[in-house]
Amino acid sequence: MADLQINSESVFNFEQCLKCSVCTVYCPVSAVNPAYPGPKQAGPDGERYRLKNPVFFDENLKKCLNCKRCEVACPQNVKVGDIIQAARMKYSTHKPSLRDRILASTDFVGTMANRFAPIVNMTLAMGLTKSVMHSTIGVDKHRQFPAYSSKRFETWYKRNAKAQQAQYDKQVSYFHGCYVNYNFPKLGQDLVKIMNAVGYGVQLLEKEKCCGVAKIANGLYDQAKKHGNINIDSIRKAKEEGRVTLATSSTCCFTIRDEYEHILGLEAGDVRESMTLATRFLYHLLDEGKIKLAFRSDYKKRVAYHSACHMERMGWVFYSTELLKMIPGVEFTMLDSQCCGISGTYGFKRENYETSQAIGAGLFKQIKDLAPDCVSTDCETCKWQIEMSTGVPVENPICILADALDVEETIKLNS
Amino acid sequence: MKFNTIIIGGGLSGLTAGLALQKAGKRVAIVSMGQSTLHFNSGSFDLLGYDAQGEAVSNPLEVIATLDDNHPYKKCGDVAALAEEAKALLTESGVKVAGDAKANHYRITPMGAVKPAWLTITDYATLAEADKLPWKKVALVNVIGYLDFPTKFIAAGLRRLGAEVDVKAFTLPELETARKSPSEMRAANIAKVLGNEDIVKRMAAAVNEQTEGGNYDVVLLPAVLGIADSALSQQLKANVNCQVQFIATLPPSVPGVRVQNLLRKRFIAGGGVHLTGDKATGGVIENGTLKCITTENLTETCLKADNFILASGSFVSGGLTSNYEAVTEAVLGLDVDAADEHGQWVKYNAFEAQPYMEFGVATDGELHVKKDGKVINNCYAVGSVLSGHNRVKMADGTGVSMLTALQAVKNILK
């Protein structure tokens, strides 16, 4: 307390705000949706009132994407986004609807959908289903659901990869997330392919639950906490056994590292540094000369990189882009850093569709003008949004790396 | 992950240094915590607006030669050449500016005052002399509901100089929608609303409707167009039937954000590493050399470089901090020039020259920083973090930012 006095700091982070209004320049929502009060008003300004009297809480705060671009912009380290999320948790009386619960339960829905994947995919793609979902539960009819895979990543791993992993001296754990497990096992397979080629075995976590980002966004906090603790325990166990845990989704990684503590109040500080993004892990191994990569001479691709909001917040765009630039056949362009508008489940909601597309409009135009062979980004929901809105395919940097890799040559270099 | 130079700070001075080093073929990283004070830019750049007595300067180069030895310009070798280089760097990056280091012109502030300037973005209203407007009949046209452009003050300022001013306002359906959130009806958000060719076409028609038959010499508009570049303001000018010029608004500043966007984009396109939103937290100094710096986001590593440039800004940007006991340089705890006694930091009259404005990092003649009295031979300070000048009283802030950055680069390349 004496230090606080000397340094004229408050126990309330919002009091670091100088009222410079710079955050308002970078809010993707307030520029297109005037119903949202903007980061300064919703965050530090509003917090002062809410502390006086909760009646000042505004349900419009749910229009915040939790993109954290306000925090990246703030020159005084005000955690604007965290303040807004915490206020929603504390004061909102809005109960999650059936639609919110379905969208938030990426794990449960995924498990069910995998079993009947061809039927589910066909049904979800039908105009009739879309319009029924649009008018009944409020999932926007314009959205394309990511296709469900008929074989889960975990199943593939157990049948096709697990046994081979023990042969490697060095080991990592992998937090695959719902998307890799239920929709796109190839990304996880690509990671295993790369890690094995450079001499690392890949283990699954003892128990993995959905990271909880969609549950936090949809107000299912208790469930998010419960799953969060299971993930923390598993990552801790891997750490104790000497394994770093890698993720291929920037949002899963960000949620576990930062949101568990800042938003959910879970004790995750001791595992924060053993949870990282695969591109960051690989970059350091390469930088320190511990591994080498060989690339196919026939691989050619014009790649434009999109900085996902949570990637930007973690400050790790550098790692993914440097890896892509290392591939001789990649012609690299950096897209302007701006939100694509989907923000996980946000853009799937009927009431948010227009806002979502308006936010992404500038990005879509830049991509269409550039017409690259593919866009690369570390976030799966950005992928859906950009693919739907531009028609340009989107790939995770790990998939590009895996496709460009000369596996046999890489194995030789690292053995 | 080794760089030729790591720059701490992504504002005007950091980006200037980054681009100049890149031009010399160097691998550069910028660590940028939060956004910069370019968000408060006036659409102009100043070299030296006022002398020590507070008189407006007409020839900055002449007066710079007479400044105190502790002014940062005294550590810049050839100020005239550096000023030319700075202007060229802006132009190459797509910031079209006009102005001359030997002859200040004047800009119009959002409060209707007239102030000296060195360079001004070409679409913005300027005066060749402080008391002479280039127009007689003026239409001052605002966006309805936009409060950061106080037209009454601006009109009064223009009338004092003899202009005949009509204040007008226009709106468009999109602007009416934006207006539903009065607290977010700011310059940058309006620029996003007015962000495509179709709406600018309709904006031009709305402005024409307001000014039709008025025989105006000029239409003056708030600077709410073109966050990315000047394309939309050019389009508007082409479609309005009368000469159009812009006046800067209260912050956030659209021209300032545009300058930053253009410089940053060029830096990244040139292969520069921009660690957006990351905070330098410390460094390892051995035998008078800064070896590496740590950052908040890249926790696993200490970033190495041959040279470092501290362009972290002043108190508002967090480059300098203060408590009740001392003024401190935030990243490395470098030596600062500051009065010891807290009572000597401020003058009671807010409009007097405030002593704290001149506080900052101490440097030697080559802009090297010091720690515990010892020079760090590969670390340079540039821009607002430097001691020895008062940018409010002397209107030399952007000049110091750009010129010291270019000088530090010369010292590195030497």
C-alpha cells in the first residue's frame, strides 16, 4: 500500500487510464455498431460508475468482441478488455439462451456431430436447416458451419500415431482444441508430422477439455472454470514430466495462458510458461540451431498473413510470420492488422451478422485485391470467416510448413 | 533472432529511425508498447515554432543555431540536411507535405488559433503569414453532431483575420447512425464511416449542397477523412465544386494515425519486425554495452542487437515515469536530467513553461545514454524521451523526434 502511495498507483487498474481515447481508434465494434458504447466508455470510464452503483451496468457490453485490440493500443497498460469481461461476469443478468449454449458447447456438439458427420454436414449445409436455425434459435443463415470430421483427431492419434511417439528422446504435449479434434484433424496430423521429422514425440494431455473461450463469451462461467481446472492440471502434469504443451490455435493458447487467470480467476500462473504456440516453439528451436528444416523445391505459394486478434494480443505474430518467410517457395505479404469480425461464436449469432461482416469489410477487400493463393492465420474462426467472405482458402502456418516440408531430408538433417 | 538495431518505441521517432536504418540495409525490430502521441498530431510537423522569449520564429534554422547547448538539436550535426532528409522520408512513405526549414508557415488549430509550422500535409489549411488569410469568403462545414471541431472558435479565429465565414453542417444516413453513440462520434470513427468511395461521393454532394451559390474561396472541413492514406481526401477534393482544405480536429487525430499507418506499413513491407503491443521491461548491460533487452510478451528470450535506440517517449507514452520522489527512465533506469526537489518540478501557473517538460534522459554529444554516470556505447536516445527541450513552449516536438532519430542512425552507421 505504501508503494502504491509513492508511485501514485491505484489498486484499480482502470485508474491508470489517462483518457487519451486512443483505444477508441482501434475498437472494431464501435465504428460499425453505435449500440456498443466503445472501449473507453465500456471499460475504464464505466467501471468508475459501476463501482458506485451496479445500476450503471449496460447489457450492451455483450457487444464487445473481446478482441483485446484496445489493450494492445493502450499506452498505459490499462486492461480495457479484461475490465469489460469482468463487468459482464459480475453484473450481467442475461441468461445464456439455448442457442448460446449450443454454440458454446463446441466439445459436446462436436462429439455428437462426429458420430453422424456426413449427415450433420449435409444437414447444416442445407438452406432449409439454415433458415430454420436462423428464425428459431438465432444462428445466422449466412453462416457456413465448419464441416465435422467423421474421425476425431484423438481417434486418429491413438490408432495411427501414438505407438510411434515413444521412439523420440524429446517429447512435447499437444493441446489440440475442439477444432482439430472434431473438424480438422489434418492440422494436428501436420503438427505430429513436423515434430516427428525434427525428432520430437508428440503426446496428448492426460485429459483435455475445451479451452472455454466460447463458454466465457456466452456466459457459461462455471463450466468454463471446471474445464479450465482440468486443463491446468493436465498441463501441470505434462510440465512435471518435462513436456512443454503446444497449441496450434492462437485463441486456445491465449485463453489458457491469460484468460484463465484474468477473467476466470483460476490459478494458472505456474503453467503459463509451459503453454505455448507451436510456431513459437519451432521458431526458437530453429533460432538456437537445435533443429533444421528442409523444404521441397517444388513448393510455391503466395501467402498473405492475417494477424488474429488474440495472436496480436499475445504479441507472437512475429514467430508465425518468420517461419513462413523461411520457406523458400513462399511469396509472403503481410495484411494490415485488423479484426475479421467473427470473434468465435459472436458472428454466428443472427443479431451480430451485419456487425461482423462490416467489421471485416476492409480486410476482405484487401484480400480480394491481393488475390493470394492462400491466407494464413493462427486462428480457426478467422479461417471460417475469411473463407466464407472472400472465397480465398485459409491455412494455419503449421499446415503450410508441413506441406512445404521435405520430410525425408528433414529427418536426415535432425538425426 | 539477432538484429542490427532494436528500437524501443513505435511512434514518430522510432519509425523514422527504423525506416532510415532499413534504407541502409539493416535488420531492425521495433518494440512498441501501446499507441503513440501521433494520435494527437495536428496535421503539421514543427521544427521550431517559438524562440526562448516565446516569439514566433520565421526562420527555424537561423534560430536553432542560437539555442542552448543542452537542446537536442545541438547534438544533430547538420540540422538543415537532416530536416531535408526527414521531409524526404515522409514523402517517400506517402505522406505528402509542403514546407521549408528556412521559413515557417502557419497552421490553424482546432480552436481557431494560428500557429507556426515547418511541414503540413498538403490537403490541410495553411497561411504563409500569421495575420493574412489566403481567402476572403470561407465556408466552414462540419459534420452534424460532431463535437470535436468547435466551429464557433474556428470561425471567430478566421473572422479576427478578416474572413467572411459561413458555418454550415451536413449529414448522411451513415453519419446519423454513428451519431447514436455520441461518445464514439470521434474523428477516427467518422473516418471509418466515411471509409469508401461511394460514401465520399455522397459526402461531396452534401458539401456542394451546403455551399452552392455561396461563391466561397474555400471550403474548410474537419480532418475526418482517410485513415489509411490520402486517396479519399483527393477524391473528395475532385468532387467538391470549390477549393477544399482540412483543419485538424481534437484527438484522436486522423492525419496522425494516417502518418503512423503509412510509416509502419512501409517498415513492415521492408522486412522490419514490429512487435506491436509489447513492452520492453529491462536489459542486460555489460562493460558499458547493452547486450539485450527483455520484453513482456517474449518471456523466453533476451532480444539481442548490436545497437539499441530508446524512442520510448515522455511521460504520456510511459518512456518516463515519476512518483513523489523521482523521475525515472522506465525501461533501463537510465540517468535522467531532472530537478531533485519535487517542489521544483512544476510552476503554479499552468500556462508558464513547466520545468518537468524539459526533464528526460541524459545523453552525451552523440546521443548515447548513460547509467550511473557511465556512457552506454551502443544505446541512443531520440525523440521526446530526451531532456533539454520544451515542445509545448517551443513547438519543436516532431522536429526533435525526426531529426534526433536520423542523427542516431548516422551515429550507428558511422
